[in-house]
Amino acid sequence: MPAPPERSAVTDSVAPGFRAPSTEYDDHQPTVEGSIPEWLSGTLLRNGPGLFEAGDRRVNHWFDGLAMLRRYAFDAGELRYSNRFLRSDAYADARAGQLTGQFGTDTRGWRRLVDTLTSLGLPEPTDNANVHVARVDGEYIALTEAPRRVAFDPDTLETRGEFRFADDLPEHITAAHLVRDPHRKEWIGFTTEFGRRPQYHIYRVPAGSRRREPVASLDARGPAYIHDCSITADHVLLVESPLVLSVWRALDPRSQGAIDMLEWQPDRGTRLLVVDRETGALVAEPTLPATFCFHHVNAFVDGEAGEIVLDLIEFPNNEIVGAMSMAELDGEGFPEVPDGRLMRYRIDPAAGTVDRSRRYDGGMELPRVPRAVTGRRHRFAYGQATHREGQNGVVKVDFETGTAHEWWEESVFVEEPIPVQRPGGDSEDDGVVLATALDVDRERTALLVFDAETLAVEARAWLPHAEPFGFHGRFFRD
Ligand SMILES: [Fe+2]
């Protein structure tokens, strides 16, 4: 096992969720309280920042922490845990004492401008793929918003090298969130291209292929920073908030990276882009008052009403982006981060009207629906509940009854909850919800297995250390 990063004095002063672990574990068997269902067979792979320093410097923004992969393998009621830093070029730079930050971390002196432009994908974007994972054409890949992907071994978490799509789709910024359509067995994603006429390029990747096929190219206004998308059986949906990527702002000598390219221009409003998956036609593009969104929940066509329903997590403005800076996160307790609101949009493409309503009173982020209902009508959504001080919970929202059920525990910060349905199960919430959770008082992370129906904790597996907070993951069945 290669030497893990050493702890520095600076890391000890910060909350355990933002501190590099000192060990890379390999197939560690954690102590389990309760019992893991025997049917649960497969591997949860998660990604997120794990190393925050190089030399004596700390990254400025949480999004710039260096990627650490986490693996939770389930087999016949047993769990094995591994964690490993992605051996990217950015990681090698960091171990050599250089931070090649991207989002909000100033880089190497006079090269700052070059690096800032580089962070747009010109000509050498970062390979610090710390946001998400996917399996494309049999290859497991780590993804970020710079257009580079890194392949890794799903069993050992060893880095295999750069993954390249077999096409030349233009991309200066790309989505780390790919949407897997289990019905058509294809991935849907998008890229952003700068230039005189900025474009969003929506693409599909069919099963067994690593060639992205264009679905649509749309004129981008701004262009905007867009983090995620959603699909119905017939559509792809993007939310273009007025958080604009301005190349001119990056030229400001005080700029600290891509975050300083972001300009909130609320007068533009927020445009919903509804694209026909077959023809690529823009079916509807209603503009609403300004809001910001990282994550979509799901979308579907409501056959009876002929409307398109889109659920997402919405913020009133862009404050959430700045609140994720390390200066905020390293302070006493957690910053006053605005709560995400679960909203339902009903879009009538014929009439061009949109109805908008809030579906959960609490704060919510990192939403997920069971995989089988992706692009189809969902009854339930799970997410991180965020509105209490000193803890994050889990929430299960029932759209049919209009009720929500929450789980909380003192000093415990739950991360992205991932529903996994029981094979052959007879209802949407027949299964489990998997979530890592850091107990900040015990300075230890546990993998929690919740009953997806009741949110009762069926099993709690104590990992051998405190994991830094991650972003996203997927469960891959055996
Ligand atoms: Fe995300």
C-alpha cells in the first residue's frame, strides 16, 4: 500500500469532515451493529474530496479537495470497506507541494491566468475527478466538471489512467452528473462550449459504447453554470439559472479561479429547457424568476395531464456556492448555508405555462429516487435533511400523500442517501437506503443501512476512521 498523505498541523484544527484521512484501507471488515440484508449484493462506490492541503497551503474551496474513492462491498450480509486517493496528475502535483486548484483555489503565481483559463478546458484541464462515478462501456470512471475522466479498478480502487470518449464533442465544461436511463439502457449528459455562440450539447451514450451521440445543441445564455440534468421517457431537462460563467471576470487580478468567473445576474431569470430526446427540438423554454439549482430529483411525463413534471432542489440565489468555501467550512461549526427547497414544476408545453410548488418544508439536498423510476413517475424521493443545527438527517418525501418522514441523530451528519430496491420487490420503497454518516463527536464515520420504507436503521457499520465528506456515488449490483 503506498504511503498515504501525512497529517499536517493545519488539518488537525479543522472539522473531521474536511480533513484528509491518514490511512488508505483495503478490504477492511468493519464492525457491524444490527444486520445487513442477505439479498444486498453489490458495491457502493462513492467519490468526493479527501485531501485539502499541499505543502503548507490549503485549498480555498471544498470543491477543490483531491479526489478520494470509497468502496463499500456487500456480500451475503457482510461488508468490506476500502478508500483510496485517485492517482491523478493533480494528486501528484499536490504530493509534490503544488496545488493546481480549479474552482476557487488560486494556483501557481504568474501562471494564475493560464490556470484559470485552463480550468475552462483550455488546453489542460484538471483531472481531479472528485464529484461522481459512472460505469461507461464496462469501465468505471471518476468524473468532475472539467472535461477529463479517470478510470479506476472497482475492486482495488487503483487508478487505471485517463478515460476518453471516442468522439470529438466540444466541451469546455462538462457535467459530472450523468443520468442513467435504466429503461433505454443509455447515459444522458451534457457539455458546455464557450465561444462567440456558447452552446449546451446534450448527448447520449448507448450501452456498450464510449461514443457520445449528439441529442441536441442549444444556444446557451450566459452561458450558465449548470451542474445536473434530468430525463423523462421523452425529454431531457436543463435548468439554466442566471449564475453566469464570465471569462472576463477570470481576468481580474484578484480572481481565485473558476469561482470568480461566476456572476449572479438575477435579472436574466431562470430558464427551463425541455428538449425532445428523439428530435432534439426545444419543446419548451419558459423563463421564471431567478433561482439556483445544483441537483434535479427526477422528471416524468404526466400522461393524464399531458404535462412534464420536474422535481428539483432549489436555492433562492447563488449564496450556497460561496458558503462552500473552506474559510466558511473551517470556521466554528458549519456556516449558515441556505437550505435547499424541494420544488415541483409542472410544465405544460402546449400552453407554455409552469406551475411551481414546494413539496417539503425542511431543508433538503443530495436527492435521489430509486433507479427503476428514473424518468418515470416516482412516489418517493430521499435526500439529506439539512435544516437542523449540528447534524444532518435523512428525509423520505411521499409525493402521493404529501408527507415527509425524517431520521436524525445527535452530532451525526448524513451524506447522500442512495436507495437500493430489493430484487423482485413489490413496491418502490421495498429495499434499503445506504448512506455514510459522520459522527463529529466520535470523529468516526459509519455506513448506515436504512429500511427504505420506515427509515429504521437496520445496520450500522463503523468505518475505521472519519471520512471526509464526499459528494456522490452509485450502487452497482453484482
Ligand atoms: Fe452534484
